[in-house]
Amino acid sequence: MRFALSGEQEQFSSSLHDLLSDLDTDSANRSWATGDHGPGLKIWRRLAELGVTALDVPEKYDGLGATPVDLAVGFERLGYHCVPGPWTDTVAVLPSLLDDELLTSVASGETLASVAFAPQVPYALDSDVADARLTVENGRLRAFTPGTLLSSVDGSRRLFTPAAGDDLGTALDANRAFELGCLATAAHLLGAGRWLLDTSVAYAAQRKQYGREIGGYQAIKHLLADVATAIALAEPLLFGAAVTLDPRDVSAAKVACGDAAHLAARTGLQVHGAIGYTAEHALGLRLARVRALVGAWGTPRFHRERVLA
């Protein structure tokens, strides 16, 4: 069986890439980490104009009613450009939890959401900037208020302890919401891994050592080829999972995309050398994002056990 994106999906990915390439997502990340959400929210609004925030919202709430494959396409680009903000919670998860007029403002980009999903997602992402704050436990929804701000390996992922409030009733489809959260995270990891590979290849082609570009050395070629192979093998698992949304397939995709991104991060640091350790280099933002997302929306152990089961 051959998996291939449609022409519309390829165009959507290209449009996202072109827009985000012109925006300073790295500076927005650094500002977001300090609690300055202004630059990141400007990017949020620009992406809302492209329909990203409306992807999974039903048409009756002015959404696009898109497929999980469309979500995976969009989140792969968000991951590539390391865009800050609670994208998974708002765009991938919330529309499956509610059948409410609130989704109209989600589709337009006016409402941001923060969702804690016990037990695999115990902390709430960016709840200081979110308008809708929900916890999900045993299929029930509760409102919450943000508690303590926790330290994170990725400073732009601001995590809070949720202090549960009013019971809001039964979630519309908690199982689907969880699988979409995992799928979006996997897509984000694949995009981050692809950026790390592209950047490492470009750096190896121009960095010279002992009188020649380091990309000409066989050892560097082998390292980069291993990353390219891992990403190429993870991609069909991601889009296959987007087609089925079967828990086994989603977990397989999450593990494969996480492993590929982690390998890309390690290799990228090796290829860049000392410059990769500097806070000013964009590489560090992706290294931190990958480390954080590998354990987000289910640890590797949790997803491997789902596959084995």
C-alpha cells in the first residue's frame, strides 16, 4: 500500500512552511519562555488566518472539519519551525472534548486551551495564557485554575499544576481526544527531527576542518544517513496512524517519531560541535523541544507497552 499526501495537503504544508519561514519563531520561543506571549500570539493569529486553528473544529462551528491526516501535516510543520504555544491542546484535543459554541472562537484563533489528561498528561501547558482550561479524568471534564509554575527542560513549554474546579460533565470523546494529542505530538517530533537533519546537513556542507568540509568525511555521512533513514521510516507510521487512529498505530508512530527526533538531536549536536551548546544558536531550542516532547502525551514506555499489548 502506498501512502501519499493529496495535492491540497502538500500545498497546505508548503503554505505553512513559507509563512513560518518569514516569521521569527526562535525569538518568539525565547520570549514565551519568559512569560512574554506577545510575539508568539502574533504568530498564532497569522496561522489562524491560514485555518490552522480551525482544522479539527466541526463545520457547524465555522471550522474545517479536517481529517487527522491534515492535522499531522500541519503539526509536522509547526514542529519543524518550533512554534510556541498550546497547539496540541487547542487544535488537536479540545474539539473532541466539547460540542459547544466555544469552538467557534477556537476556530477563529481567539481562544487558546490548556488540557491536563490524567494520568499521562498530569500538568497543564501554558495555562497562564489559555482562555479554556480543562482536566480530563475517567472521561469527565473539570475546569481548573493554574497552580504552581514548574520548571521544564524546554523553557517555552510552561507547565502548571492544575487545581481542579467545577465538574463540567462527560467529555464528548475522550479516547479520540487522547489519540489525537499523541498523534499531534508525534508529528511535532517528526518536524523537529527533520529541521535538525536539514540544518545539520547544511552546516556539514559549509563547516571546514583540516582543509575540507566536514560533510565530506565518511563518518559524518554515516551519522546523517542514519538520521535520514530513521525519519523516512517514522513518516509512514505517522500518517498510517492518522488514517486509522488505532491506539496501537498511534503509539507505534509516537515511539518511532520520538526515536528519530532524538537521534537527529544527538547527531545534530555532534555535527555542530561546540556552537550547538550555545544559547544563541537555534539548535538548542530544538534539542530542548525534542527532549520535552519525547515524554509528553505518554512516555516511550507507555507507548511501547501499548504496542506490545
